Amino acid sequence: MKRLLLMGLLLAVIFNPTTQGALASSAYGALTIEGDNLTVEVRGVGVFNTPITLVLPVGNYTVTAEGQVELEAKVFVNASKLVRVEFSTVEPDELVEGNLTILGVKVTYDRWKNYPKYNSPPSLHPRIRGCGGVWSPFYYTDKPLPMTLEDAGDTIAKLTINGTIMPCYLRDSTQDISGKLEYIFYTIVGPFGTSGISLKNTSFIPPLSSVKVTSDVPYVEGYLYNVSSASMVTPFTLILPVIPHDIYNVTAVDYYGGTLRIDHLRKVDTYNLSVGTNHTLLTAVIRLKPEKRYKISYSLKRALELVRVEEKKAELHRVEVRTDPEGASLVISGTVLVRGTSPGTFYLPPGSYTVTAFLNDSGAVGSFSVPGREEINLTLKPLPATLVLNVTPENASVAIDGEQVKNTSVTLSPGEHQVLVSANGYVAENFSVLLTPNKSRTIKVALKRLPVLVVDTEPAGARVSVTNQTCASPCRLTLTPGHYVVTASLEGYENASAGVYLKAGANASVTLTLEKIKQEQTTSSVPAITPTSSTSSDQSSSSASPLDTDKGVELKLLVLALVVGITPILLRRR
């Protein structure tokens, strides 16, 4: 409903002129956001409907737009410059396709990033074979667990999680998600690199899945949680651990007879996987099942069209507004919308304006043009205003400034008022309205129904969970608009999930197919192969899962940390 105040191209100056004082216009720039009737948020500034233009202090700003595909622009507003951001909308499957579950899609433009494009695929020297790997010089602390990436081949990367038992399977001397089990090891991941203890057997081996990543723009980097490794250049394959549910009390025996016990292995089946070029990053939130081979294809060319950013010179003029008495709230409107407090100094582009001043039950109105007027003086008078609301449905309740009103025609003081219109089964509308002294304003409010999500599962009878609501399939859930992850669970079956975006006044349907749970994998004796260690720090990981050891294993962990501290490796990067 804010569009009632922001029709056309509006300009909002988000600062308090009283506290800012008479600042030079060089301290400000303009940000224009355009799109087809979108709700956008400028982080730290406010929420607006497009089109909207803001005059802002020089600095960095993040703009996001809601929709089936989330759009984001990270821009810098320069002095006396206009930054124009244009958002376009598409369906998620126009950007990302694959044989996996895609929970959400996001396109980000980042002024400060320049994602590279290469002329050929990577070539790592010497070539990586077997269960060895080159550690990526990036270490995550909480995305979603302490973990790092390893280059397992020219076009193969593998994710290793701290405090987790990891297997290595080989097929034709190349790491794979199946094939011959070469070894199992308890991994230690930290800022120093990655290392581990070779195990003889274990009660649980985390399953692996692979994702082959392609893009319509060749030879661009892929990113897992916004970080890449040398082998992640399209097309490439990413090997990921997939733990579909929490695992407790995992035990293992190393080759010296020492025992390990991991109290808890957390569920890990959802990842943020991206590709990027120039300033644009295309991200898919994916959910995987164990021991599966997946493919995902990105349409970067289409993503480049969704967030367009350009910069040009902006002309701003200084205007001072004074009132009697001082301290009145000010709203300057017309082709521009500006808010502040008198006495105030504003910087405005050329155009025609109406300034409304209000304090307590008094108000005043004046008109001016820019350039042409540098100072406006207003005297406030006790003149009321009238607001008439035409509301659908008729039984909707109306609250103005937090107080319920029975009549749809009310007399109010001049100035801005907050209106909330709500009804059972409908999406509430909350908006601000500006009333001028001695004037009447009529506004139509037509509430939209809450969206309904229809969920079917195969087989039927599964427990369906969406946020804090549950039902047995097939079922219908009434929800508020927004992004949701729908999860279905049934005893003896693996959980199934899907992402959905619900719009006000529109229904949506989701069908989920559940697969029977396979027997959890265990192993016996495997060859004793010591994993590679890396870099020259003497730190050991302090973020491992709870681990119980006997004295022999404690000693081996200490020795391993010392070896890691004195054994650097060359980080191979292009």
C-alpha cells in the first residue's frame, strides 16, 4: 500500500536535516530502483515499492527484491552520482535446472566482486591421482560446519568436514562416490589445512553424492558457500558428504588398536552452490540424497539480464525549510518524496514540490520549484484533515495509529498516519498515509486472500511440515506469502523436500515422492593409507565434534598436529 504515496518516480531523502545541518550536496548521491511493481528493501534504510529513488549519504548499500527468485544488488552510492538498479523477474527453472531438489534461487550483483571467466579448463600439476588432494586455502567456521575444499582432480573437488569420518572411493585411480573403498579416516580440518587418522573400521560411513555442474557461460568458477577451489571451473564435479539425519555414538578403530567415539554427527544434506561471471553470482540452494549422482545446469546469460546497474551524474540543489513553531515534521512531495524536521536543509533534484508541515494538531502547506527557491517559510495553523477508506471485504477491521476505528470516514490531525486493515483469511495491509490540512483524502483497500498450499506425497499419509505447521498428506495449508521449504517424512522412507514461493491471493501445489531408506553402510578392514597434511601452522582444529579417545589415540592426535605444523605443502592455484 505504500505505492499509494509513492506513485511514479519518487525521491526519498533518508536523513534528519536537523541533526545533519547544512551539508554540501557532495556528501550525497542518488539511488534509483526500478522493477515491475516489486517490493524492495534497502538494508538499513527501509522498504519501498518500485519505482523509487532515494537520496542517500555516500556509501555502500544492499538492495533486495522479493519473488520466486530473490534478487540482490550491492552497490556504492557516490557523491553527486545517480546509481540506477533495474530488477527483472523470471521463474526459477529459467535459471537453474537439474535432477536434484532446488529449494531456492538467488541472483546477486556485487559492485566489489568480479567473478573470473577463463579461456580453458584448469590443469593441476602434478596431476592428482588416488586419494590424495590439494587443500583449498579457505576454511569455514560455520557454513554449515567447520569444513574445507580439496582438489581431488583437474575438474573434481571434494568437501571435507571437520570431526567427521570420511571415505575415499576410487574408480580408475580417480576419486568417485562409489567403487573400491581405499580407506576411511577421521578428518581434522582447520586453518592449518586438512589431515586425519586412518581407520580400520567404523560403525558409520557418511555417504557421498556427486554434483556435476555446468553453465551456459563456459569456464566460470563455481562456489560452495561463496568460496571456490582450483578445480571448480565449469564443467566440474563436486563430491559432497550427505548425512540425511543426525547420527549418534559413532565408533571406530584405528590401525594401532585405538578406539574413537564421535558423540554426534550433524545432519548435512543442504548446500549453497553458485556460479558467477563479471559482477553477477547465480546461487541455488540444493538438497541432496545419499549416494546419488546429480547434474545441475546454470543459465548465467539469463541471470546477467535480471539485475542491471548503471551510474550517471546527479544534479542536487539545496533547499532550507523553516516553520513557526519549529520542530514540525516535514514531508516534501510531488515528483519527489522527502521527509525531515524543521528547520531542515534538503538536497533535491529539479522539479515541482509540495511541502506539508505538521506538529500536534496543526499544519501548513506550501508549493515551490527547484531550482528557483532556496528557502521556504511556513506558519502552522490548527486545521484538521479527513480520511475516507473504501475497504474490501466489508467486515475488515481498521486501526489507525494503533487504535481501532468503526467508521471508514474519520477526522484526523494533518500529517502522516499508520493504517492497518485486516480480516480473517486475508493478507493484512499496513501502510502510511499523508493528510494535508483542511483536505479530504479517499483510499481504496482491497485485501487479498491468504495463499493455500496443496501438498500430495507418494506414498500418501506422510507427515508434511512447513515452518511450524504440520498435516498428513494429501493436505492443504493456509500460509502467509513468502518462501517456504516443504518437507515430507514417513517411517521407513527418506525425507523429501521442495521449495515454494507463495503469493498473496494465489494458491500453489507441491508433489513429493519419498524413497525407501537403504541400510546404513558399515565397513571392515581397509588399507592403511595416511592422508595428506598441509601448510605450516602448528594449530589443531578446536571445532571438532565431541570425541572420546584412549591414551594411544590421544598421543597420535598430538603427533599428527605436530606433523601438520612442520609439513607445508605448495598450494596449487592457477
